[in-house]
Amino acid sequence: MRWQHEGVQLQVHDPIARAVIESAADAIVAVDHEHRVTVWNPAAERMFGWTAAEMMGRVPPIVPDELTAEHNAVQERLLTRRAGEGDSGRISIATRRFCRSGRLIDVRIDTSLLRDTKGDTLGWVGVYHPVEEDEVAQHHMAERARLVRRLNDIVADLNAELDLAVVLDRITAALIELTGADASGFVRIEGERLRLVSLAGLPERMRGATADLRSSLVGELLRTGKTVKLASGAQRLGDLIWSELPGLHTITLGLSYLQNRPYGALYALFSGRRPGHTELELLELLAGHAGVAVGNAVAYAEAVRQRAHERAVIDASADGIAVLDRDGLVCQWNPAATRLTGVPTERALGGPLPFDAPAPGSIRTLRLPSGVWLEVLAAEVAETDELVVDFRDVSEAKALEEAKDLFLATTSHELRTPITVVRGFASTLVNRWDELPDTDRRAAVATIADRAESLARLVEHLLLGSRAGADELAVTIDAFDLAHVITGVVAGFRSLSPLHQVELELDPHLPFCQGDALATDIVLGQLLENAFKYSPDGGVVRVRATSEDQNLIVTVTDEGIGIAPGDHERIFERFVQGEAGDRRRFGGIGLGLYIVKRLTEAQHGTITAHPAPQGPGTRMRLTLRQTP
């Protein structure tokens, strides 16, 4: 008896030995170093279904992919043992092998090295024993226990992962591992369409492809009311998801639910082995667990999205927002909170609020050491025992409120004084007209006229201030002679005070101005009035007008008390004067420069305040546009 393959020759001259091999009840299979068959006895034909003629010289397709590592490890161990121990030895294992029908059979294999008469290694020889029923049962139980353990590990791994895409990819990979499928995929139900969102064993370019739900196997499964389906043979196998798996013969699919509604389906595709009830059971279990894992990932993604949305709203808020935990320590602190309080986030977190919070549901106004006024509102989150504190800067409103109070007090004073004088002199004239000499009567009338003029100016300022605040200051933009306007204003002021000397310097070629002559007259009059008022000891008031870069520049410089640092911009606000004592010392209601600024801006010009170039005093700089 002789078996020969490409120079590897086995000869059995003993008729009894030959008869033993041919008559053996157990399958005997020998392979060379390339794993190609050199011996395939009749019992092997009966066990596996392939004839010796079909198998000689081929690698036998009987080892499942998941057991390839086990098979290779046995052969490698025999080679290592021979090299180390000088004995070929024998290894016996209980395992499973494919037969021609695609069914897995349980066998026990005794594997040894195959040697020639000289002791050289030719390959391996395996004797395959059918496993008895009790051994099969034990093997099935052991295999089932292994699968259950592995399934538990996979489920734990899935539930620990919160990235939806990663969860789906791990599910499809696990399905191949557990069922021995050749490919797998997960489709998500999107209305009346299916979308392939995860795959394994299929071309990556298919990810994201869609198909009609109603005409698909998923649609058929949904209509049956079942959770798993097996399709094979003449059933439709050329659909989108599995059409590119060569040799496909069987499909299994199981539904995954999210919040008791079908979310998607898990597919296992077979082109080699054929699945049985165990594979269907594993598919159903994994699809069910997939729904749970997907639900966790979706809920986490929604929570992250909601949290990010809330965080964006909080961070973008102009109000300062702080969240205090149940111990009263800051656990959230937005950028506006840092801007308002000056406390950086890293210092605020984990510490107490830098000011006293009001009781939940109430509002309080407080002043920080920096001088900023805050309006603070607190609200309690009952579910978490947290306190949300919202605070905003009301310094401007507070200052305006204080300024209005001061304005009312000052206006009352400004009105009371001239009215008292007018009433007093008028009463004197009425009651003592005949007793008073002509000079006294004229002096009394002059005083009344002067006080009436003061009242008129005060009322004019109030009216202009009101219109300016409502953006109702009307100006007419036209060309006018600025030099003429300045000359007229200066002439009117030169005789008002014996203590002040007004000097005028005009560019002889001063261009015409593009603006409103009356508004400019009011502006210049107010600037000169302020120059006189805030230089009570007198001095020189210099008025200068020049042209510069298509603009006309008018400066009014006095030798008075000047403006305190930091107040050069504030003095143009409503009801504001340079310092707290100015109202009492100099009078006024704080509207003059506010009106000046609004009238200037209405002409598209600018007005700014600066220290005098030399010595004490103030320089006001008015910029207007010259005619094109």
C-alpha cells in the first residue's frame, strides 16, 4: 500500500498494517509540512464526506477559523517537544471539525509527528475518534459556558463604552467572534429607510449606504412580530447590506430596541459554515444587549449635547452665573462672573461665593470692594440641592439713579435761588416803589432781569438735555462760516467778566464748515461758559481755530482748576460734573457738556477734554468737518 504526493512517499508493505489502516474504525489523516493531505483513509471519507482522491495533496477544509490557533498550537507543540525531548509524543484534544455538509462534528484527535524510517519528520498524523454522547454533552456544556462567559465580557465592555459609533463597531465584531459568521453589520432604522452604520467583513465603502425598509428583511421581520429571522436558499440574498459577500448562503438578523421601539437590526452573514440554533440564540441575545448599550450611548450623547448647550448658554451670558453645591461651594463659574468680580475661575471653583448670596427666590443689590454694584438673584435646584446665583453689573444704573437724585436736588437749588431773588425784589418794588430812589428801582429791575436770564438758561438746558436723551436734537447740515460764528461768540463773552481775558486766534484762510451754525454757536458758548466758571480766579481763555486733514479744529483753553484724572470722559455724561464739590462751589446741573457732545456728534464731529498744555487748566478740543 502506497501514498505519494510530490516526493513525499509513504509505503506500507505489510499486508496486515495496510489492512489495519484501511479497516480502522477511526479516521486517520496525515499531512505534510505544508498541511497537505498525504493519508486519508476510508474512515476519514465516512467521517468528513470527502473521498481520498478529492483530498490528496490539498489542505483539508475541516478546521473552523476560530480553532485554527488551537490546531496550529498542537502541531507546534509536537515539534518543540521532539526537539527538546527526543520523543515525538502524542497530544490528545477534544474539539470540533467541519464535515462536507458544513456541519460541525465533535471529535477527539490524537495527534503525533509523522516520521520516516530514518526518523526524519514528514509531517503530522491525526487519529479522529467520534466523541461519545456524554462527551458531546460535556463538550457542548463547556462550549456554551465559554460562550456565555465571553458574551458577559462583551456585554460588560459594551456597557462601559459611551461612544455610539464605537459601541456599534464592537457589536458587529463581537457577533463574528461569537457565531463564526463571515461578515456582520448593524443597520439603523431612519423612518422608511435603513442605513448601514457599522460593518465587519464587508467593504468599508458600504458604510452609510441606505435601503428601503419596507422591502427589506428588516421590514419582513418587523411585520412578523418576532425578534430574529433566518434567510437562506431561494430567499432574497442580493440586497444592499450583504450583496458583496462572495458565496453568501445564509443570513440571520435580530432586532434591537431603544425605549421599546425598533432602533435597528444586527446581521450575521454566512458564506462558509451554516448557522444553527445556538448561533440564532447568540444573535438574539447580542441584539438585545446591543439595544441596551445603544440606549446608554444615545442617552449619554444627549446628556453631553444638553450639557454642552447649557454650558454654551452660561458661558455666553452677559450675567455672572455661579452654581453652588449643597455645601455652598462654587462648582460652576462662567466668564462673566470672572469679569464682574475679578475672581478667576481656578480660584473661584471649590471656594465660597466672594459675596453674600440672597435667600433663594429673592434679589439684593450690593457693592463689591472694587466699587462695582451688583444685582444678585438666587434660585434653588431642589433635585440636586444646588443654588444658582445670577448677578449683573448695575453700576451704571446705580450711578444714573444717584445722578438723578443729585440732579433733582441741584435743580431745586438752582431754581430756588433766582426765584427767591426775583420774588424778593419784585415784592420790594410793589410795596416800596414810591419810597425807593430811581437808582434803587433800576438796580432791582436789573437784578430781576439777570435772575430771569439765569432761569431761562436753566430751562433751556433742561429742554435740550431732555431732547438729547431722546435722540431728538435736530440739526441742519449745511456750509457756514465758522470764523464768523466764533468771532460772534467770543465778542459776547469778552464783556461778561472783568477777571477773564479772551484771546482769539483764527486761521486767516479757515475753510467753511459743514454742519449747523446754530448748534455750533450753542456748543462754543457752553465751552466758553465752562471756561469762565471753572477758572473762578480769572485768567486768559484762549480760543484757536485751524484746519487739519479736511477737518476744522477749535480749542478752548483756560487756566482754571482742571479736570481730575479719570474724569475726562465722564464729564460728557448726563448729570456729571468733574468732582463731588463742584456743584456746590460752581453750581450747574451737569447737562452742559452732555448737550455739547450730542450737538457735536449730530454734526458728525467730536469733542474731547484734555489737560492744558502748560500749567493748570483744561483744553477742550472740538473737531468739525470742513466743506468738500
